[in-house]
Amino acid sequence: MNEKRTDINELGEFALIDTLTKKFTSYHNETIKGVGDDAAVISISEKEALLISTDTLIEGIHFDLQYTPLKHLGYKAVTVNLSDIYAMNGNPQQITVSIAISNRFSVEAIEEIYEGIKKACDWYEIDLIGGDTSSSTSGLILTITAIGRVEKNRIAFRSTAKENDLLVVSGDLGAAYLGLQLLEREKQIFNENPDLQPDLDGYDYLLERQLKPEARKDIIAQLYAFDIIPTSMIDISDGLASEIMHLCQSSQLGCNVYEDKIPLDPKTCTTALDFNISPVTAAMNGGEDYELLFSVRQSDYEKLITIKELQVIGHFTAKDNGIYLIDKQNQIFPIKAQGWKHF
Amino acid sequence: MNEKRTDINELGEFALIDTLTKKFTSYHNETIKGVGDDAAVISISEKEALLISTDTLIEGIHFDLQYTPLKHLGYKAVTVNLSDIYAMNGNPQQITVSIAISNRFSVEAIEEIYEGIKKACDWYEIDLIGGDTSSSTSGLILTITAIGRVEKNRIAFRSTAKENDLLVVSGDLGAAYLGLQLLEREKQIFNENPDLQPDLDGYDYLLERQLKPEARKDIIAQLYAFDIIPTSMIDISDGLASEIMHLCQSSQLGCNVYEDKIPLDPKTCTTALDFNISPVTAAMNGGEDYELLFSVRQSDYEKLITIKELQVIGHFTAKDNGIYLIDKQNQIFPIKAQGWKHF
């Protein structure tokens, strides 16, 4: 055979999606935004839009059942999807759940996953409205679609930031990645010597950030209460660097981000050093923090700083300026995305 | 360990979904219908509702790439989801696509799947609005979510049929199942002797019904044109018997279905006999026809019979009467669902 065969790794996920979807036509005026943001946007009335986001979690790729409790898996599968709806400045209301399982899972095991799903639904006040179950030849596959609502004039796209807007991040970064490193280390030790007990004492925060992340409903509610509309927004699933790149590329801007402003938990810092990783690297390239990265107009600064758990980390510049991290010594480094590569 | 372990096969898919979802609470007035119909229903205005349906297709479970062309797979993945929206008497407008693939697939292979997806989108006028790609440890997994619209007073639920309503089916049944039997037979012959060429001449119709099924957009349009609102509806994915049971159970009714009214293509009949299967059995228990099964008031009969490709196959009775198939000799057989069991 002479047919061309391009390896998926040559392209990468984002270029692949672009290649696959660019030929598609839009037939309906109701479709406001398709591929290329955290969620799709569908007009449902003059003032309101619906947000829809889908994610698939696959055993062995996105999670490892050797250290992921099933209940936490169900909880996390929901929150990572809700996070995409919040990242559009919307409020999720419903989810559908598709689950595929092999025979090695018992009914009780699946019930545990659903207990986690229910716990997240109750916490975030979400209705489970459908889905299907089927068997799988190997592992566990969970696909969740989240549906939310937003006022049209409050939608936060990735593409609408402006020069001089402030770049803001919620919570702290890098902890989920270090939680994963801890779990992987203990897994390896256990596999080499099953008699050794796992030593995860004192790492609760990092482990919880990895195993049971929360979506920032509270931040969206606060922004609403203070009448701040982000000029752009994205959730941090692939690491800060990758998300900064997305906002800059979508909005056709550059930016300056200040290393000493990046919010880090003390435990993230000490654990990173134990692993010989710079804490900032964990934040920039780690991923799975599910915090919000967004921009606001400078005129919103005074209102913004009254909201807890928000940190201004930089500002947007003209595109030609480039995308830079500025360290404590005022050295300038170009930011490159090194987020999760699942291929 | 003393923990209880119930095998999934003991329960079956529908009982499993019921067990998993019954504890969930509804938080939003906008959620009109959750689990238990072809699609979920969300109110978006006084008069309109949104329909959402998700399905996952897994290699080795739902399709076999040894005889399924990738382009057809993409096409079919879309149409089976659209079929769920039509089965609520709605019109699909958007889809999201999640695809998981192992490294053995090239970019060109994935592009072929998307060509099929695009072909279906163009034919049915559907906007692709999102999705994600990720890697899979083994096979190919395709999850599609379809989104549609419907006027609230035209929604066809499964649960709203009434006694004496006529039971109607579109197209003909059993062909997709026989198409699958043909493909499986040729696969076995090929695997035993790769030098033998497949002998599928003259079976185009059956193969197309299996590999490239269509969703009945045309029937929904005709029902609209003739102002017929089905009193209940479902699409035939698991075989006529299983779908009749769903309508009867959801609507708390019995029914009489007449064997000689079940629409069969001549090729279905001759091929079924070649396989030593009764053609009616192929229709009742085969599945994957993606035709519509619905009910109408008797007063709509005159309008109904002017629509092509519809066949009245029976009528609903009181629940106590039971669910029966009546054969040409007036013998009465209770209908039992023996649809696809994917576990």
C-alpha cells in the first residue's frame, strides 16, 4: 500500500481537532460558537444561551484505578465537565453520563461511581438527565456531557481579551500535578514490594486536588455579585502555560506573566522540591488544577481585589510583544505550552 | 473480602440504569424529562424545548473494523444519535463528537471517520459544535451527543400512549440484522481462508441497512406536514419486540401486534430463510433498524395512510390484556424482549 500514514503524535491534539473540523459547515443561526472554546454556545432566546461541553475519561489514560477510588472518579468526572461550563461564565444545570465497563466491574463498583456522580450533582445542584451504559472490551470509559445556561452579554469566550486587560487566576496551581506524582511514586513502591504500606500522610491537600478537584462555582458567583464580566476565560486543565497560550492565540494578543505572582500552596512548594521540580514548573506545566484563568478590564481592578482567592498574575500586551514569563530577577522567558499530551 | 459482588449480567442494562439513577434529585424546573426516554428534554422557553441524547460506540462491542469502513462508521455514529432526537418528534441541529483512538490509527484514518461524520452532518443539516480527541489504550471509541429542538406541545414521549391508539412503524425491519449476519459469515470465511473473496453480491440493501443506516427525518417532516402528533414514539435500535415493551411499560398499556402487518423487505425474507431464521424473528429481535415506532389516535388514521412507508401493525390495549403478537393463524404469543444485550 502506498497510502499516506501520518502518526497522530506528529500533529498533536489541537492541530488534529483543527484538521478534522475545519471543513464543516454551519446550518443553524442558533449555533453561536462551535469547536474552539471550553463549551459550545447555542442561542435559546434573545437574551440567553445554552452551553454544552463533553469530556471522555478513559481508564489507563486519564485515570489509574490502582489509586483512584471509584467514588472520587465519579465525582471528578462531573466536576471537570462543570468546570468547562463555569469557564464560559455560565451556570451548569444538567449532565448526561455514558459509562462503558467490562465484566470485571460488579454492579456494586458501578454504584460507587454513581455515588460520586450523585455527590457532585448534589453539591453543584445538577440534574442527571440521561446517558447510557454499555460494555467495554477492556477498561472503564466515562463520558459526561454538561449543559449550562448563561446570559448572552455575560459569555466569556477565549477570543475576546483586549490589550492591557489584567490576567487573573483563582486558587493555587500545581498541587494536582504533585498529588499525581505522589500517587505514582507510591504505586511504584507498592508494585515493587506489596508489603510496604503507602506513606501519604500529610499530603491530604495535594491528593485531594488530584483525586477530587472542585469546579469554581464560587468564583463565578462572586464575579456575578460584583458585576464583573471577564473579557476572556478558560479553565486550567492542561497547565497554566498551555491555557495562557490558548487565550493569547484566540484573542490575538501577547502577555507578560510575573513568576512571583503565580499562586502556590506552601505544600506544593515543599513537595515540588522533594521531587526536584521547580514549583513554578508544576504550576505552568502540571495541569488538572481546574482553576479559572481569566482577564478583566483594568477598571474592574478595585472590585476584583475584594474577591478572595483571586490573584492578578500579569496583563495582556500586543501580539507582537510575544508571550512571556518574567522571573524575580526580571529575566524574561518565552512561555511554551507543555501541557498534557495524551497521544 | 466479604463484600457483595453482583454480576452485571444478572441485572441487564435497563435495570442497571434504573438502579443507578433512581436516587438522583432534580434541582431545576427547566429539566422536563431526565433518564428513561430516547432523549432528555430541557425547557428553553414557554413554547420550546431542547432535546439531548448521547451514545457511545465502542470497537469490538458495537462495531467490528474488519468489515466496517471508517467513513460508514462516522456516518452511522451520527445517524443513530439523530434517530433519538427524531424519536422525540424533534429536529436535531447540533452534535458534539468525542473520539478516543489508539496509536494504531493514523491521522488519515481519523480523517476518514470525520468524512463520514461530515457527510451525515451535511445530509441532515447538523452543526458540529464541539468535542474532544484523546488516546485510548486499545480500540476506537466514539461518543456523540445530539442536540435538537421541539415545540413543547409536539413532544412524543414513550409514556403518553393511550388505549386503542394505533401502533405504527416506518420502513421495514430486520434487514440491518441480516446485514450483520452476512458480514459475520464472510468474516469467518475470510479468517479461515484469506484467499477467498467475499461473496456479498446482491445484498446491497441489507449491507447498507447495517453499515450506513439513515435516521427518519423524512417521516418526522411528513408527520409535521400532516399535523399528526404521535401519542408516543421510540426508535427501533434494539429490535421491534424490545421497543414495543418499552412503549407498553412506559405508557402502562398492553398491545396486540399482527405478525402479517410487520413490514419486511423481500430480500430480508429470502436471506433470513438462508440463515434458518424466521423473517419475523429478525424483525422482532434483530435491532439496529433505526426506524420509528409510534402511536397515533385512531382519528388520525385517514391522514396517516397518505404518508408513504408507514404501516399500522397493531393497537394498544389495557395493561391487563398483556403484550401479544398474533400470527397469521390467529395464534397468540406473548412478546418478550430479546434485544441486544451488550453485557
